[in-house]
Amino acid sequence: MQSPALNFRVQISPTQLSMFLLQKWRVAAFGVYGYMNFTKNGFKEHSKNFKPEDMQARIEGKNCVVTGANAGIGYATAEGLASRGATVYMVCRSKEKGETALSAIRSKTGNENVHLELCDLSSITEIKSFANRFSLKDKPVHVLVNNAGVLENNRLITSEGFELNFAVNVLGTYTITELMVPLLEKAAPDARVITVSSGGMYTAHLTDDLEFNSGSFDGMEQYARNKRVQVALTEKWSEMYKEKGIGFYSMHPGWAETPGVAKSMPSFNERFAGNLRTSEEGADTVLWLALQPKEKLVSGSFYFDRAEAPKHLKFAATAASHARIDPIVDVLRSMANLR
């Protein structure tokens, strides 16, 4: 007689099996595509097509706001903008780290028009406070770089009740962008918003489960979902504000060696040691998007290594999911309590 344990079977529906296999395909396709394109070797190969003159523009008199600017890609972006004469506002959570980064950038670039603004992008209250303070300057914002991000592997809840990854990567990005629109309008038609997404979004479809309430929480998957939302939001913003003279662009920096990657993905960081991009290489396309004449760019598009890039991998079945963005925007507006 067989033990009951030997008769145990896991029941799985055809739909569940299909979704499981589809997700496995997305991850596998992303891994191959990423290894071929997102590493330091990929940057070296793609840079053969770069035009040096694209990065030689001076932007004195332009006001640039960069979130998460005290380290990594945000720091490299702030430094790159400052070195070209821009007035840069570094939005950082940590006063100590922000002041250290501020001093370093001023010293290296010789540009004293670099300023520190304190704000925790995981807090709607703090974002609104920052936006109110900043609006009192009555300065046009020519470039907003949404760089601040987090990959927290465990489910953490903010003081305002939101899952942390979502709070920073999606809700914070959405809120600061919406609140900056009036100041961006002042810089029209040259205003632009650049959101630093990630190639990880290739593994995710757009879902309305924004805070990963269904199933076992997976920080890496949540991060990918967040980055997919950012790309879809960029499309939506380009439609919403097409008459406002504001361009919206999302981009992927490639696989870069940053403090955030080392902390959140230590095994990945070790596995690709020596073949990850530098923060400067990761920031290259952010700076390129900030410097190009807008007629060269396509609002709503996703960019990688100074060129438009696909938003979906072949056979990944993620494209149709972008139709969900309208109700997601409604949810975000309600969460942020924006009128």
C-alpha cells in the first residue's frame, strides 16, 4: 500500500502553467539580451556609434533637478550637468551624504551653482513639502531627472503605509513629476523629464497589483514591475502634456556598478565584477537626453545607449499590458492626494 505522501499531486491550471513558462521565457530572454548589450563590453561596442559633439553643449542658465544625486548614476548625472554650466539642484535623503557629494561636485567642476535639497522620496508628505519650497524660488525647471530608486528585497512598509519599493520607484516618481509640471511649463518648449528605469522591466508586464499584495513577495520582481510602470507612465505623460512643451523620456543605464547594486544584488555584483559599467557610463544616456535638441528626441520613448530602444522583448507578451496605465494613474493620483 502506497503512503499518502506518494499520492500527493500539485494541481496547476493550464493558465498558471502558461504564465509560469512565459515568465521563465522573459527572464531567460532578458538574461541573454542583457549579457550581450548591458555590460561594459556592450557600452564599449555601442559607443563606436556615439558622436562626441552630442555631449559638447553648454547649458548655462538652465535649471536641472536630479533626485538621488548623492551617489552612483545620480551623482554622475549631477556632476555631468554641472560641468556643462547648468544650475543643479541635488535632491537627496541624507543631509550628510548630500553635503559630501555637493562639495565634491563643486570642487571638481568649479561650478558654485550646485545646491542641495533634502527630501525623502518614499514620503508623499516630504515630496509635497519640497515641491512647495522649491516653487517659491519661482524658477523654471528645464530638466527633471527622476533617478532616485530602491531595490529592497524584503517587504517593508513606509510610515505612510506603502510598500517601500513602490513608494520610492513609482509613487514618489509620479508625485514629484506631477508637482514639478508648473515649473517645467515655465521652461517650455525646452523642458524635459528623464526617468531612469531599468532593463529589468523587460521581465515584467504592467500589473495593477502595485504593492505586490498577491503571492509571496519578491523584491527583485517588484523592482522590475516598478520599472515597467515608469516606462508606461512616461508614455502616458507624453500624451497628457503634449501641448505643454514638456518632453518625457525613460531610459535604461545598463548594468552599472553602483552602491545600490552592490547592496541590493551582491551576488550579481560579484558575478559580473569587472564587466559592469561605471556610474559615468550608466549616466551617459541621461546626459545625452538632457543635452540634445528636442527635435532629435521622441517624447514617450525608451532610450538606451543614446538611441531609442524597444520597450518589449520578442514573444514576452508585455506590450498589451500597457493598456492598464489609465486606471493605474487614477490610483496613483488618489494615493498622492493630488487634485
